[in-house]
Amino acid sequence: MIDTHVHVWQLGRNGCRWPTAAELRLYRDFDLDEFWETALPLGMTAAILVQSQESAADTEWLLGLAEQEDRVAAVIGWSDLAAPGASRRIQALALHRKLAGMRPMVQDRPADWYDDPDLAPGLAALADADLCLEALVRERHLPALARLAARLPIRIVVDHAAKPRIDEADGFAAWRAAIAPLADQRHVAVKLSGLLSECGSAGADAIPPYVEALIALFGTDRIIWGSDWPVLNAVSTYAGWQALARQLVPACAQAAVFGGNAGRIYRLTAEMLA
């Protein structure tokens, strides 16, 4: 099984500016040894490291870890896609055998961020390198992301199901309507991750309709599971989230959602999974 969403960080190093002291349960170093102590007993055999910092140093550090650790199948890195020279930076990073994609941190940006023409060279470089665009977005960003998907044939993975407003009365209907156009585009996949962090007062009992909608819209062949460790620790446990996801994903699709789909979507080779 592949955990497609794992973070590690060292406070004050490699451009690490988050978490801050306000995040009491997260404000310390988290490393791969601690992750594997948690994940291996639960059947995980490989992981994808995902950037948590808007920092080139963080991405370089993660790629270095991936070279040292065979069980790290791939890295989702970061680069400023709107910066001059973004395409050259991506071309250079793409030479690394374990780089699978890039993740701009858009969740707190304006709704039309993906419409910015300054992004065009960087996004084109991603597509040319056959790298994935990992979309850390909220519901308000989905229309612009759908427009991008329509004009550029780049593989897109929507993180955390676009962070639905699970604890708001109108959250489900608005979220479903916003994400449906993306699901219509076959080169877009979605990550079953981060939902417990969005529940608020609604609690985990509010999650099943969202997973049912993802299955109906994307099909089980375009859903991949991720833990969002250690961010998950602030609201639940690794075992708890894995068990809940297993309850909600049909048994016949679990091999795909918990591993097989990730191999295909992220272009994970036998060498990367060795």
C-alpha cells in the first residue's frame, strides 16, 4: 500500500516556516523514522513525500531523503510557477528520478489564481516533463482549476478533495457542484485525504456523503488515499483515518485506491518502488 500524502519537516531548517508555535501538536520535528513506526504496522509499504513549505530548499531536502530511503517512492515538490525562469527551474528538477509533481500552495490565494497568465510557462514545463500538478485548493478555486484542466492536458491531483466545508450547512451541495466539472475531465484525479481536518463540529460522521460523491463523480480509478501525516495527528490518528477510509471505499476497489491508482497517476516505476 502507498501513502500518497506524507509530510516531514525540521523546524527552522530547509526554509521551514510552518507550523508555528500556535499549532501545539505539530510544532516539533517530524521525520521518516517516526512515520514508518506508525505506518508499517498498518500495512504501508511506500510513501510519497509532499512539500509543506514554499521553499526550494525544502524540495531539495525531500529529494535528498527520497534518494536515501527506498520506501519513499516519489516527491511532490514546490517551485514558484509564476516566477521568471520557472520553466528552467522545473526542467532542472525534472531530472530527478523521484520527482513526481509540483504543488503550489493555493489554498489561501485568490479564487482566480489559476487564471494568471504568468503561470503559463511554468505549467507548460510541468506538462512537457510529464509531471503532475498537485492542487492544494479550496472550493472557490475549482472553477479556475477546471478552466486550466480544459486548456492544458496536464495530470492534476486535487488534494484533500478541495477541502470541503464539511461543518457548514450548505457545504456539501456547493462543494459537489464545484468539483463535478473537474471530475468530467479524465486527466484529473482526487486525493482522499485531509477530510478529518475539515470536519469541525460536524465530526467524522459527516464524511461518508463526501466519499460517496467522490466515487460517483471520479470513479474508484481516479481516487488515491493519503494520510496527511502528521497534520492528521491534530485531529485523529493514522489508524483511525485508515480504518474509516476502508469502511467507505468498496472492498473491490481498495487495492486501487490504496496503491494501484497512485502507481499509475504518479507514473511510479518499478525502480521508484524498489
